[in-house]
Amino acid sequence: MAPTRKRIRQECTLLVESVTVERFFCMSELKFVPLLLVVLNCLGCGKMPSEEDEKKESDRVVSYDAGAIFLDPENRSSWTVCHGFSFQNPSATSFADLKIARKTCGCTHCTIEQPTVPPGGTTTIKLSCDLPYLRKITREGVIITTGLSEVPEVELYLAADAYPRITMIPYSLPSMNVRAGNSASAQVAFVAYQPENEKREPIELAPVGAGICIEKVQLRSVETRNCVRRTIVDCTIRVTCPTPDDEQFGNGQFSGRVEVRHGKWRLNQEFSWQAEVVVHSSPTQVFLQAGRPESETAVIHLTAREPFAIQTIEAGSPYLECTFSDQKAGRNHDVMVRLKRSEADVQGTKCPLVIYVDHPNQRSVQVPVFILWQ
């Protein structure tokens, strides 16, 4: 379809503005001259789409802008935008058979109330789009075939400006590695969006859970643009990893959250951290196979920067036999894992091999052992 008059005028204006009189006569800018002459020639000769062509284009492509959509962090049903488009059959003799040909995104949903439309009749096409909980300008659509010669297909587009009520920058953080008995911190910002006509509210933060705290809270900015007010608060999130002797240490995996409030809106932002691995195993997993002597045994090498000793081993399976020779403290230890061939009548299985050590920052090393039986 040819470009509309409005589009040609806009592109020609941008082109003229981008090529100033001073630059126009520079040799490096001569590449713009043929393009500019073609556009000016097109305008002067009247080689532009007719009003009838523009009318057909407007009948074929219909867009609706829903404007600003505010997303409630606790109500996922608000993370959507929808609109009903009216379709009128332009034919005086033929029935329209409406079918969905293609959607721009899997998040787009389309429902045709009456797929078969009589001559001159109308129907409603409902278009909706799922919005991610992000600050994002969305424009999605659908192409519908009609089976008519007058208008073979129509394109419907739905646009929206999505604003999460509260969000964090960055949107997510990877799990932090923290040495046992120490802490680590992350710099984040919390952002709140609200309509300009709403009462301005502060952002309030509260830690929930052991081992997490909030430091250095500072208001960065409050600004209004396009009738939307944005408030940004910077802060430091600090997490602490207990020592292995602490009963809260468990498996070395920890989590907490920060409750963020902005007026009546609330966001629970999750944070996770884990104890830093200081005793490393090689390999990190073991495969043993019965009936093949070269595959019935394996050696696990344990290394660390600080000296440590092996205390005991839990094989986690009656089919495994584990031994280690050196019980003195050292930076390197070997564990021999052997498969008991007398138990070769059972099916394949996975055994959680746990090696307990006396390292001050780590109490155990887990190595999964996969047993393959012939």
C-alpha cells in the first residue's frame, strides 16, 4: 500500500530538517540530493496516494490507543488491556467470513462475536493483550481475513503505555554468593508510577525475614511526564550468611524479601543468597556402571584454600562403598567411591553422597552419584 500524504509530508520534513543549508552543499552530503529531488518531484508532480486509497487504507488498518495502563503488583488481572472493534460488512451482496489469519504475539487474544456477517451487517471483534509487569510501550495486533473482494483483510492494533505501580531496578537480581559469617550488599532502586491527579505518596520500605536489612535509603527524583508521576528511591540491600554452626544455616540457601509500599499499593520483592562454596569437588557428579570394572569406581577430589579434614561420609545408598585415607587437615583430599557388584540386580538410581568436613565456612559437600545397571 502506498504511503499516505501525512506520512510523506512527515518524512520530507524530517529529511529537510536533517540536511541543513550548510551541510547540503558539502560533498559528503551529496548522497542526500537524489533522494531529496525524488521526494520533491513526487510532491510537485502530484504522485501521491489519492483520497480513495487513503480511505481504503483506513478501512483496512484500525488502531486503538488505550493510553496509560497502571498494573497492580498484587492483581494479575490488571496486567491486560482490551478493546472491542466494530466491523461492518461493506459488501451489498456478499457475506463476510471473518477468520483470524495471524497474531503479532502469543500474548494477543482475539474473539469474533459473529464470524459470518451479512451484507451491511456489523459485528464486534474483541482484542486483548497480556502485559508483562514492566514499564513498556506495547502495540500488538491481529490480521483477519474477510473473504470479500472489497476488503480482503483487516488489521487491528491495540496500543498501551504500561506502568507498573511499583517495580525494582534492576528488575531481578541473581542469587548472591556470601561467605559464611559475612554479608554482601546490592544497590537497587524502587520506582513507583501513579496518575498525576492522584495524591503524591512516599515510597516506604520494610525488610521481612532474618538476615536481610535496608540501608542508605535516599529519594532520587520525583517527576511528571505525560500526566504520569514517577518517584524513584535508591537504597542498599544487605544480606548476611550465618556460620555453619548456626542452626539457621541448614543447606546454605537463604531468602528474604522487602515489602515496598506506595499508598495502598504493595510489592513483595524477593531476594535470595547462598553460602559461598569454599570446598570444591571434582567432578561435581559421578556416574558408575555395574558390569564394567573400569566404571565401577570413581575418585572425588576435594580442594580448598584453607586446611580442612574429612569427618565422615553418608553414601545415601546401600550400593555404594566410600573410603578416604587421610584424616589429617589439608588443602586436598581424595574420596574413593566403589559400586557393590553384588547388588547389580536393581534398577538405575541416583544417590545423594554427602561428605562432611570440618572447614570453618562449610560443613559438607554434596556430590550426586548416578548408578547405571545393566
